[in-house]
Amino acid sequence: MKRRFYLSKGEIILCLIAMAIISSIMLYIKSDLNGQSISFFWILCIKTTTWLFWGCWIPFIFYLSHKVPIHKHNYYLGVLLHLPISIMIVCFHLLLYVIIIKLSPIPGFQGQPIATLFIGLLFSQFEWYFLTYWALMLGSYAVEYYQKFRESNLKAAQLDSRLTKSRLMALKMQLHPHFLFNTLHTISSLVRQDEKKKSISMLSEMGDLLRIVLSQNEEQFIKLTSELEFIKKYIALEEKRFKNKMNVQIEVGDDLSETLIPSFLLQPLIENSIYHGLSKKVDASILSIDIKKKGNQLCIEMYNDGPPLSENFNVFKVEGIGLANTIERLSQLYQDQYIIKFLNIKNGVLVKLNIPYQIK
């Protein structure tokens, strides 16, 4: 697995410089309290150099901790490897510290042998740098675990997204044969009535509808204009069944041409209005569709003057394929961000559907 840092190189350098400044201030205050006069500038130079030197070790420590991790299945081997390497790096680091001190103009160090200075720093600074190595190694594990956590969350989100898309596609594909069988039923009724010309015309129009359906096979959202084009063809087909006694009115608000809606959304609702509304009442003929934008919502109202709904009607407990699948698709696409209501009003039934307004 490729190791990825969550801080840029520049940010890591800034962090190391910040540590150098903090440790320089602490050392300067300590030396001042002890009566030593040491230039803060040289303390800062030494501390900055030594902390940046740790920055050079970070990639190596991260690489080593990944290749030979310390965990319950590899505990002893990990400790046996990291313990001598950490001691070696600390000693090398302290040796660099001694060389920098010898080269600096800080009084009191030039006359002392390197070995003496090294042993002095070894006893005074060893545990600090030793803990720094192990802290960096633990930081490497934190980075790795965080990376794995993010990757697992991402995979879970992608899996959930694929599952949702599969469900939506299954629901949509169930609507296609449902629509097809109902349309064929309409045509077969005309054939039985010996209306051949009208039957042939309806078969041709049904072919146009099927081409539109198949062209949208993989799309969950389409432009409102495309959906209305399909709906108008479907309504024209149904009008022939009703022998042009249907009075259909479609009103669409301005500037909605780029609006996106779930494909195949309106057809089941219109079909429901026709089959359970207009066809159930002798003098029923009105089907009106009003689509407009209100705030961040797309509001769709569909009215038919068919018989009223029963008092115990519940849109979320219907058993028909078209309406039930439409409700399920809305739930999958919008969760709780949609509203659908069936109301008895004006001697008919009004369907009110609000969904989030989307544009391409």
C-alpha cells in the first residue's frame, strides 16, 4: 500500500520550525536562569537545523514502520528491529548536534573534545530524541490507520451508491413492462372493437414511445422538456382510447426547460389518473397538469375529475406496480426531501408532488 502524507512538505517543514522555535525559547530561558549568556540567534539556528534533520528521517521511519510493523503477530521482530535502529538514529542525531555546536560561536564548547560533548548530550538528551523516534513511528501508524479508515468508508459509500443505483434501475425497469402491457391492453381493446385504422395508428405511436423509453434506459434524471415530450405522446395514445373525449391541459412555468426530474416519473401518475379516475366515471374528462417552481422546490399538481378516493386511501400502502414503484423511487432518490399527497377536491382528485429543484 502506498503511504500518503496528510500534510504537505511545506506544512511539515513549518511544523518542524515551530518546534524549533518553541524548544529554542525554552533553552534560552533555561540558560538565562542559569546565568549563561547565550545568543538566542545561535540557539535558534542549532535547534532549527536539528529539527529539520528529523524531517529528513520521517520518510525513512514511516517506510520502516510500514515494512516491519509492531503488532501482536509481529511484536518481538518489530521491537528487535526498531530498537537498535532508533538508538542508532538518535546517536547519529546527537553527533550532528555536537558538530553544529562545535562550529557555532557559542562560548564554552570550542575547547571541549567531541567525545566529551557527545557523552554529555547522550546522558542529557538521549531519552528526548529516543521518544521522538518512537513518536514518529506511532504517528506513522496513525496515518496508516486513518488512511485505511477513510478508504473503508469510501468503499462503503461507493457500495451503497451502487446498491442504490441498482435498486433504482430495477424499479425503473419494472415500470417499462407495466407501461407496455397496459398500452397493449388498450390496443387490444380497439382490435376487439374492429377499429383497425386506430389500432394500427396506436401501434405506430407505441413504437415511438418505446424508442424514447429505450433511449433513456440508463438515465435516472432527464430534462423536464424530454419527459413532457414523452408524456404528450402517451396522452395522445390514451385520448384515442377515450375517443378524444379527454380534456387535457398542461401548464409549465417559465424557465423550466433545463429542470431535471426523474425519468418516467409522470407517466405512472397520469396512468393512475386515467385508469382509476377518468375511466371510472362516465362524464369525467378533465386531466390537468400544472408544473411550476416555488423556491427550491419543483411543484407538480395533477387533477382529474374522476371519482373521489376512499377515506382510508394511503398513497404509501398502494399495491399497484406503477404508483408503488414511483413512491419507492422517490424515497430512494430524495429520502425525506419530497412530498406527495392525494387529495379529494373539486369533485375530483388532486395529486400534489414536491421534489427538490435541480438543473443540469
